[in-house]
Amino acid sequence: MIFLAVIGVALLQVALPAPITSQAECVITVNLFRSNYAKQHQIANMNELVYNKGMEILILKNLDIDALMKCDTPSHTVFEKIEMFSDMNENFKGFEDKISAPNRTDLACFKRRCEENGQDVYGLAFYRSTTPSITGPPGTKCPEDRPFSRRGLYSL
């Protein structure tokens, strides 16, 4: 029973938990983060994210990822309709509310190694969002034609 309590407390922490090594793992990790955030902040209209390869390609073609993903400080970049966040510690401190904007649906993930210190820097990109959060239990303000997942996020 104590073990389950410890697991429950660990899941409520608002931080990206494990190293992001693949697109699938990135989506799972960020959706878990958003689900925990929705539970903690009682956000009823949080979307589940899907990986957007087209957005990844657009960013890689038009932006210098190495320059944007700084080795010494978290960063936030806006390019056209895309917002990108990067951080060395994968906790994206200070960006939690932006990563958890409820109507975001698409995600692209990036990772690079800093030559200066040998550490990895992680980047998350989303289409910009201005939809406000709706207060209530997660998943309760989903459109009728969109089911919500067991994580309390509604699916596309």
C-alpha cells in the first residue's frame, strides 16, 4: 500500500520524467506530463498530443536547431505559428503552463548534444495556442465526437 502511495505522489509531480530518446517516447512522456498537469490544475479541456513529422521537417528546414537549443539556459522561440521550448534538464521549468496549453494537438521533439559540456538539450515544438483552460475534472469538457483517454486527455 505504501508503494502505491509513493507511485501516486511520483505521478503527480509536474516534470518531464525520463530521457526522451524516440518520437514515440516523447509523445508518451509529454502526454503524461500534460495529464498530470491537468489533474493538478483541474483542466477539463486538455488535448492528447500526436507527433507531427511535418512540423519537425518545417523546423529543421527553416531554423538552426543548434543555435536555438542553447546549452546554458532554457529557451523559448516563436517561428510563424510554432513555439519551441528547449531545456537541458528535461524539466522545462517555467514553461509548464505553455507546454500544457489545452488545445495543442501536435508535437515535434528534438534532442542535441552540446559540444561545450557533453550534455543533451531537449526541445519540444507545438503550434501556438491561445485557447484558455476550462476548469473542471480532466476530460469532462471534451467535444461529444472526441473521446477522452484514461489519462483524462481527449483524443483526436
